Amino acid sequence: MKKILAVFMTLCLLMLSACGGNKDGNSNNGTQQGSNNEDGHPEYVTEPISIEFWHTFGSGQAAAYMEDAVKRFNETNEYGITVVSNYIGGYVTLRSSLTTAIGSKTNPQVAILGLSDILASHGVLCDMSSYAERDGIDLDAFIDGVQTSMYYEDALTAMPFVRSCTLFYYNIDMWNAAGFTEPPKTIEELEQQAAAVAAKNGCAGFCMPIDVSFYQEALLNSMGAEGIIDEDHKGASCLEDGTLETLLTDWKSWIDEGWCVAPALTDTINMVQQQLFAKELASCVASSGSMGAILTYAEQAGVNIGVAPMPGYEGAYGVGSGGDVSIISANNNEQQMAASWEFVKFLMTDEEIALRSEMTGYLPVTSASAALMEDLFSTNENYQIAYDARLDSVDLRGSTYRSEWQTHVSAAVSYVVQDKSMTPKEAVEYLKEMSGTVFY
Amino acid sequence: MKNKHKKIAKKTISVAVKLLIALFFLFPFYWMLITSVKPYLETLQWPPTLWPEQFTWSGYEEVISSMDIGRYLSNTIIVTFTIIGMQFFINVPAAYAFARFEFKGKAAAWGVVMASFMIPGQITFITTYFMFADMGILNTLWPQILPFGANAFAIFLLRQNFKQIPTELLEAARLDGAGEWKIIMKVMIPMSMSSLIAAALFSFIGHWNAYFWPLVMTQDDKLRPITIMVERIKDLEQGMNYTNIMAGTTIITLPILILFLFFSKRIIQAMAYRGMK
């Protein structure tokens, strides 16, 4: 299904590039900004208006929050703006649907996007800078780690709607039984401790799922590398500077030594959880978004799970990810964009961020919103640890090449640690070959 | 005596093989049912339990209480049955014309029908989507219905069946003053009931289970079918709750299983060659 959606999206983007243009006939060769009035600021909403909002919150508390938030905004905004919200699907589905909708001029005004760069690069997202400036929004209030994903070529195209980060989960009792009172902070400590824990408890010591834009990205960053894609989006220097080969060599040796278990081919998150709860696995890395579920079910299974920042080569290092809220400029007029901004502004108030984080388990993106969540922080030590880890994490850098490139990197990693049909050196050589087809 | 033993042994082996094959195909349904009534932790247990240690209806409760299942179900029912109705009025006359009439361009028209049979929806959906957007009917159920009003496979199946009906019967009907529509209704359909039911059943299964088309053709959750509802149940970040997912899957699958139990004989009949000439 992902492949079909990827082909679908590519086709749509091609069509969009060819026929792009908004209702006013302007071409979309850059992000659009709301047109300014006489005092140099974009216009306000002048009459009641209805806007459409597409999101990814389909079930549980997240869906409940979304419904409540839209209702609260509709009831309280001073302009008579009515937001009609629609759950569309996950990030990939939403992005694909949005692309087709833009092409057919049936798109919404506001949407939650995963990595928004590909759409921003086609000039279909609104640059919200002038609205933020007009309303005195302090963009520096957002924590450092999320700043990278808010801008596309200096245009404010995305606001950090929900965020999670990489975390280390470990069985406290097993760790203590092996004589360790603290979880590992570095890869060196992880190697020593997880091997000892595995030997002492007769189980696997550690498991890391293959998610090259999350866990492996974090480890590459912790070596001082730029991740799987360079900052200028023009290549992958991790192939040349030896960092990827080091990571693959280490990971393979951990598996060969027996204390690290290779990730399952499919459904890794569930397999990891299953092994943690069955005490067949002592530790793993997973998203902070999974923390609620892991801790709840671990308690039910009688397993004492601790949470810590993800160990890295030069100390703990995390990568953050999550959805952004963006305004779609394509096919929308100034009034629709002005109304959209009011809604985005409402969603990004500290009160809403705090409420959203409390209800969904995601992490707050401003320190002021975190301060509003004192009760949760004081009663839930793990949430505090996750938030501190988030403060030290940096959001994944968006790139129009990421989707295609990460498919190749994931395959190469899989050949080394799962299939064992390639050596780390061969995998890097294979990726060097593939990079020529991706980066140009 | 020896022959009798041989016969019994042969029959026993035959039954055992059939049972094994039946088990192979039934096991996924059994697994779906028992997983839907296991507590979440038991679904993760290794080795897995073949019979739930603890029964729970929490999966069904969660699915029914958290989703507007009635709306999703009614969308699926409306779309599926409207398609089947439309197909009846388009496929049957088309198959009859291809089976019984000679007309200019028949070979070319048949070629078009066969070609449409071979083109996957993934190739046509973008243009179809744009067409419906231009028509202004994207926010209705029609984009899920109209493209499937005719079905090439059903036309092919019915044509083959209509061709097997003796010409003498049709001539006798015409002598009795029956028009073409009456011949279709009174002669062709009753004699091709198995094929008709099979075609309807295949269509039913296909559209009841449809996921890709409704996913890309709908922008409004209120218009989506029950298959998309099940997709909503899974939450990859929290880990997939198999109890809930299997409860949702059971709710989707049950109508198809019931229909298949009732009509399985008809499907087999439709596929078998009919010797009457």
C-alpha cells in the first residue's frame, strides 16, 4: 500500500508541478504569503467563514482531543470562523490525498503533515511568518529541537503540532540483578551493560528496530554525522565519513555476540513489546509516543520498566519527530488563509499544547506549556525523563529526497542485520551506487 | 477383502487430505475469532494460546463504542448494494447482446470490455478522481459507486453462460411473442441463476472489502466504508492492539462468511461447465 501511495503521490506532484496555480492564476513557484494590507501586515478575517481541516488523529484520546479542540475553537473565536475537521488517515495517506486534492482544487485550508518539505518545495504551503509577526507570536518560544522542521528555505511553513522522540526502555529488575543501578548513557556502556544483563538473566539484552530516520539517524548524529541525509540535501556524507559503516559494523557485532536480538522482519514494535513483557528482552529503543502503552501493559504483565534517553556514541542523543500543522495556500484565498491562521494560532497556544500533550501522551513543544503540566510532571517521573530527552533531541531534518533515500538505506541495513547477506562495507558500497539515482 | 481394505485406506487418506486442506483455509478465520476475544497481553504471548486463557469482549466494546460503526456500515451497505443493482441492469443486457447478437463493431466492443477487465484501478484513479472533482460530486458516495456500475468479469461470466443456453429455447420464446427483455428475464436469467449469483457474490465481496478506492476517493470520513474504520483502529506508535483489530475484522468478515455459507454451492455451479446443448 505504501508503494502504491508513493507512486500515486509522485504522479500527483508531477501533475501539480505542471498545472500548479491557485484560483487567482498565480503560479506556485515558492511558498505563498498572505498579501499585505496598507500597514504592511496580512489582512484579518472580515466576515464569518468556513474552513476545512484535515488531520491524522483517528482513534482513542487523540481523536477525542481533536474533536474537542475544533469544537472549542468554533465556539470561542471572535471572527465567526467554523472549522470542519476530517480524519483522513496516517501521515502518508493524508499527504497523498492532499496532493491529489490540490491537483483537483478540492483541497482543505489546514492540514496536519508529517514531513512537509515535499509540499513546501512545490509552493503549496503558506509562509506564516507575516501572520506570526503581525500577531506578535514569539517563535523562539518553541524549544530548539523543533525549530529545524518549522521552516522551509526561511519560510515558516509548519508549526510543531505533536512531538515525540527516541527513548531507551529497560527492565529495571534485570538491570539491578546484573549490578547496574543506572541505565547506559553511551554506546560503550550499552555494550557492557546489555551484554552483562543478557548473561545474568538468560535473555536478549537489547533490540533496536530498523527505522533509519529515527533510531539510526540518532546514532549517526551522536557520532557527529549529519544523519542519513546531509544538511544541504545534496547527498549522504555518512557513506563517505565512515559513520554508517561503523554503526552497521557495531550493530552486526552485537547481534553476532548474541546479546542483541535482530529486529523482527515485520511488526517490530509489537514483537519488541511482546519480548519485553515476556521477560525475553531486557531493553529496547522506542518512541516516547509508545511510552503510555508500554508502561501500562508492562505493569499488567508484572514487568518493571524504566525509561531513559537513548544512548549514543558521544553520550545520549535523541531524534524527534511528529506532525506539523500547515496552511495550504494553493487554491485558497486571503480570507481562507487568514481564517486558517486564526485556527493554527489557537492550536499553538500554550494551553492547547499542554492539553493536547496531557491527553495524547505527546511531548510539549514550548517550556511555557510544559510549565502548565506541572501535575503530570510531578506524578509521572517517566514523562519528565521523556520531556528532558525531547529537550536534548533535534527534529528530523526534512528533505524532498528522504522518502526515497530511506527506502534504500532501510534495505541496506536489513541486508546486514536481518538477512546477513551483506557485510557493512558492501552495504555502504551498495548505497553509494544507489545515491547516484536519488541525489541529483 | 484386500480390495475392501484398500478402498477404506484410500478413502481415509482422501478424507484426511481434504480435512488438512480445510484446516489450512479455516485456521486464519479461527485465529481471527479467538484473537478478538483474548486480552491484549495474551495476544502478545509466546508461545501463542490456541484457545483463550481468558475471554474478553473488550475489543468489540472498544470498536463499537469508539467508532460510529453504524455510519461506516451503512455506507458500505449502500455502496455495495447500489453497485450490485446497477451491475444487474448493465451487465445482464450487455452479456446477452454479446452472447446472442451479431452487430457491427462487436469484436472491437468485446475487446474494450476485455481490456477494461485487465486495467487495474490504480492506473485510472487519478483521472477518475479529477473527473469527479470537476463534476462536483467528490463529497458524495457516487465516486465509490459509478466506476463500478459495469463489471467486465461479470459480463464475461454471464456471456459464457448465455451462450450455453440452446437457441431453440430462445426461438420458442420469440414464437410465443416474447420480446428481448422478456427473454432475458424469463429464460436467460432463470437458466443462469448460478452465474448471476456468483457474479453478484464476487462483486459483493470485492466492494465490501474495498479499501484502496474509497481511501483515495473520499475526503470526508462520513462517507467512508467499514474497511477504513478498521484502519483507524490500529495505532502504529502505540503498538497494534490485535484484540481490537481482530474484533473489527470479525465485524467486517462475518457478513461475507455468512453469504458464502449460503451460496457456496451456487458459485461452484457457476464455474462448472453445463453440458446442455
